[in-house]
Amino acid sequence: MNLELLMLGGAILLLLGIFASKLSSRLGIPAMVLFMVVGMLAGSEGPGGILMDNPLLVQSVGVFALSYILFAGGLDTDWRQIKPVIREGFVLSTIGVGVTAFLVGWFVHAVLGFSWLEGLLLGSIVSSTDAAAVFAVLRSRNVHLKGNLKPLLELESGSNDPMAVLLTTTMILLLNNPTYNTLKLIPHVFWQMVIGAAVGYLLGKVSVLLINRLRLDYEGLYSVFTLTSVPLIYAFAGMLKSNGFLAVYIAGLVMGNNAFVQKKSLLRFHDGLAWLMQIVMFTVLGLQVFPSHLIPVVLSGLMVAAFLIIVARPLSVMLGLSFSRLTLNEKGLVSWVGLRGSVPIVLATFPLVAGIDKADTIFNLVFFIVLTSAILQGSSIPMVARLLKVGADGPATPFPLPDSEAMADMSKKMQELHVPAHSSVIGKQLVEISLPKDLLVVYIQRDDEYLIPHGNTVITAGDRLFILTDEKALNTLRLLINE
């Protein structure tokens, strides 16, 4: 295939993914389902006819994409909202994941005839929930929840993936090394989680410091900086034998709750990038699936999915939240909003790459379980919220405001001016400066602080003024500042 055809095919798949996201909003099902359908239709058994049977490539694409998705999730999480539910979220993302993995593992061992370790491997793979799928449904169907339910679901879904990864890799280690001393797992797990969190926190702080100190000449380079930071953080954590997924999530959480230059534009950039990664990842995962291989596991997949949705998830939630003040109905909603998504399918490639027995069966089972969970639970979340009476009245979806660059007049843009040490405006209040009429000082960066200016704000040397203006007024102010 020549380059032009490759680029055309890739562009068409991405466009189909974008159209699928619009269709998912109308149907009320997670977009990931349609992304995977696009991949399956483009695959070897679909009209597209693209042959794809490379688990290592799929795993690599999945890990790379998940890193950016988790980073964007952390970046968009407000610490003030999740702080009241930090204890509940931590329990669900650790103990809850472990209980779910154990219960599903027991069921698969008892009913499907898997060995204990093979059952626990499958349970570990499907033990985490998908934040993007949950909130795509809530947003598309305009569902609002009472109290701290939304922050709790957000925290759990965003932070339980590292635990699922850890459990999955541990089960693969035990399957490939039957004589492995299980007592060594305790320090291994401790190291993975603690060092991974520490790396994420430290490099998140360093990233904020560098962004604020670099003062790059081109705005686009800030996006390049954060784009580079994600694989760097993941790789650094991996080199220390810790959990890279946890590291990038914590780094995003730290950065999202600190002030830094170009924050709003970077949030928008990573939101778009996360969508791109979801489309690419699910499309590639769909390409790896052979629909004919799913038929033999339909019955088994339905049984495991039913047990996971009706028994394992509710029991893990009720156990994990037994100390919580949440009502029974609220716990019931948390139990139901346990959509499986990207992480289980990516993790299902790990046994394929590791050469585990029954790896193909596990992959097909996981794919079927995820589809069942997304379609059944995803489409019914609004109805369940109403039945359990945990919905809340929310504001109507606001009309989207234009970007700051487009406000007031399309000729006006956000500009930045530096106040040099010799400027005549130093020591003056804004009201004392003869500012041009068609100009607005939006905010001032002073060292590592960001100030909302008022008429009595005094200008100091080194201030960076961020101004909404046109070229004529900008040139007038530039001459005034440089006098």
C-alpha cells in the first residue's frame, strides 16, 4: 500500500470515528462501541478487508493511547470536587477492583472450567471501569446526579485502571512462573503503586514549574511540551519498575489543579487529543477482532457479563462503601455505572503477547463482555438514575461561548506584552495609564502568580500583560510601555 492510500484510509477511519461519536449521542450509547464497530467493519472479515493480527502492535497502540487518555482525565479533574469522596474513591479503585477480580475469577473457574489463575486473570482484566464511557453517556443524555455521586464516579473510573493493570501483570507473572514466591508480590505491589504515584506527583510539579518559567516565544510549543511530557512520565515510571498509568494520571491531576501558562488552551488541546486517542485505539482494537471468533463465546460471554453486572460489581461496591454515608439507592447507581471500556480490551492483549494458554479465548470473552456492558449499562444509565431517584435538576446546556480570541470583535486577539525594567508605566496604576479605548487587560502574570487586574493595580517591572485587542491598539500600548 502506497503512502497516499495509507493516508486516505487513516483519514477515512478517523472521520468515521467522528461521525460515530455524533451518532452515539443520539442513540445514548458510549461512542467506544461504534468506534470498535468501525474497526470491525474495516477489518479482515468486514467490507474494508484490512488484515490485522498483531497483538503486540495493538498493545503498544493501546498503552500509548491510554497514557494520554488518563493524563487528560487527571488534567480535567477538580481536586475540590473529589476531595470529599477521596476515601470512598480510593477504596473502590483498590479493594473494589480486587473483589471484582476475585469474584469473576471464581465464577469463571467454577462454571467455565478455567484454572484458578486463568480465572483470576480474566477477572483482573475486566475489573476496572471506564470514565470516558460513563460521562459521555451522562453528557449526551443530560443526566445530573445528586450530591457527590458524579465526583465519586469520576474519581473511581479515573483511578482504578492502574490497579487492574497491576493485577493483570501479576497473574501473567504467576501463570508463566508457577514456582514464583508469592510473598515477593507484596513489596512488588507496594513499589508499583507508591513509586508510580510519587513519580507522577513530582514530575507533575516539575512540569508546572517549567511551563511557567520557560516563557516560550510560540504558544503552540506549550502543547508540544505537554505532549512530550506524557510518554516521558510513563517511561520514567516504567524504568523505575513502577506503574506508569498511575504516574501519568497523578501528573495530570497535579497539573490540572495548579495554575500555569496557557492552561485553558492546553485543557482543550488534551481533550481533543484524548478523543483522537480513543478513536485510534478502539478502531485498532476493532481491527484485531475477528467477528467469527466471537460466535463460539457468545453464551460464555453473556454468562460472565451477567455475573459481573448483577453480582460481582454490586457486591464489590456494597462492600467497599459499607462505611459510607451514601444511601442504598446511591450505592445502587454506583453499582450499575460500572461500564467496562478501553482498559479491559487493551489488557486482554497482554496474555496474547505473553503466550498464555487460552489467551485467544480470554481476548474474545473480554471483547464480548465490554460490548455487552457498554450497550446494556450505557444505554440504561438515565433510566436507572430516574428509577433510583438519584437524579438532580441541572442547568440547561449553555450555548457555547466563543474563545477569547473571537470575543467582542473577530479582529481582536489575545496578545501578550512584557513590561521592561526601564518602562515609564512602572509604579503606575492601570487607571493612570492612557490605555487605548479598544483594549482590555485580561490578566497579569507576575512571577508565578496570575492577577486579575483592577483600576488600582500597580504595574511592576517584569509583568506580562495579557491583552484582548486589535493590532492598532496593541502598537499604541507597546510604544507607551517601551517609553
